[in-house]
Amino acid sequence: MSADTSTILVVEDDAIVRELIVDVLEELKFKVLEADGCETALEFINDEDQHIDLLMTDVGLPVMDGRELARQARMLRPGLPILFASGYAESIEVPDGMYLIGKPFSIDQLRDKVKDILKA
């Protein structure tokens, strides 16, 4: 793994969807952290030794939704880029510095979106 490898935290409660996203990102040579919900995600986010370049989260999560997770993540890591994934993309407004990808998305769409965000 090279020094310029970006680390992406993927938060998705659907194991099959999460595995697909992780597989795609790993094929693109990203380091991927997996969380099945907000509790696990916040453990990574709260760990000051854990480098994270991008938080990719499903909007519709149990317990705490992705927007609330994003809000808490930004309190701890103010500049962290956040990518929301949602099956209802057209009905969601995202704050500045946060991005949205509609489900279902193609591998190419995911790759392009992640690369654009990390370049920004």
C-alpha cells in the first residue's frame, strides 16, 4: 500500500451492499474501514490515531441516520468530506462540503464520485 492511499470509512447497514462498495473501493486501491452502523463508525471517527479521508454513509441507517452521523463526525473532524448514498437522492439536500450519490449506482459512478471528492 502506497503512502498516498486514501482511507474511506464506509457505513452501510446492508451487509451485501456494504461488501460490494468495499470490494469496489479496494479494487481501486483505497484502504477501507467498514461499519455496519453509527456506533462502529463513531468508534473509528473518535479514534484520533485513525486516519480517514472520506466518510461514505448510507442516509437510512437504524438508530441514527447518516445525516446525524455526519453532523457528529464533523464536530470531531471538521474538514472531513462526507458522501451520502441514498435511494432517495433527489429528495435530499446536503450541506456544503458534503456529497450525494444515488442508489443504485454503478461501479464507474462510485469511482468517479470518490475520486472527484478526494481531489477537491
